Amino acid sequence: MPNWEAIRRTRVIDDERRQQFMEEGAHFESDYFLTLTYLPPPEVEEKAKGWLFEGRGAYSSAKTAAQHLDRFRLKVDMFENVFGQLFQTERLRRITVGDDYGGKHIHDRLLRYVRRCISGVDHPFALPEIPCYLNEILACEDFYGGMEPRIGRKHIRVVCARGTSR
């Protein structure tokens, strides 16, 4: 025989949760980022070091590096095509936005993401009109290294999953 009182209480709890969730600002949204990076093969890295420090083999190293970079780009495109079939994906690129006064500004969504990863600060990242080093524009607070690195008063914890595909 069903316990009608328990069923009624459960339904009331579900209705309250549903009502709380439907209220604006009562729930959270998450953003997920997947970053693909390029790590040159060790033999190419050694050739590049030789070229940088000793000045030899410039043409062959540049040609090999370009081939590896083209291969990486091809792999990224393939990954994006497969991954994009499963999830809504979007590359972080530069966008042009207009202000209230008719001016145009370039916002870089990739650098916004990098700054968010570094400092936890998230707001549009307007590229400066005069080029400068990234450390000048990404840093929002002082960095403290050592065994417990932090930026400002925020402690840094890094997680890296590393895999290779050859």
C-alpha cells in the first residue's frame, strides 16, 4: 500500500526545488575550455636550439618546423571536426566591437581566456593599439613564485593532462 503522505512531501520538495531553480540568479552556469598545445618533437627542438645559438641549419630547421606546424594545424582541424559533432564548440578569436561613440575596438577572446586562467579576472580584453609584451598586459596583480605560487592573494594550482598523438 503506497504511503501517500511521503509521496505528497516528495512532490512538495520537488516543486520547491523547481521554483528555486527557475528564479533568475538562483543557479550557476559553467564554462569549459579545452586547450590544445603544440610541443615540437625532440629532434626538431634540438635543431632549433642549434640554429638559435650557433646560427647553422637555418633553412632546413625552418622548413621542418613549418611542416610540423602544418601537421599540428591539420590535427587541430580534425579534432575540432570530431569534437564539434559531440559538443558546441567555438574557437577563441579576435572580434571587433563598437563603442557608444562609434569607435571600433579589437577584443581578443584567447587572451581573455589566458588572463582568466592566470589571474581569475574575467572581462573583455581589448588589444592595445601599440604592440607590447604579453606580460605587460596580462598581469593584473603581482606574481609570487616558490612552493606555494600565487597571484595577489589567490593561490595557484595547476593540473596538466599530457598525451601524445603520433
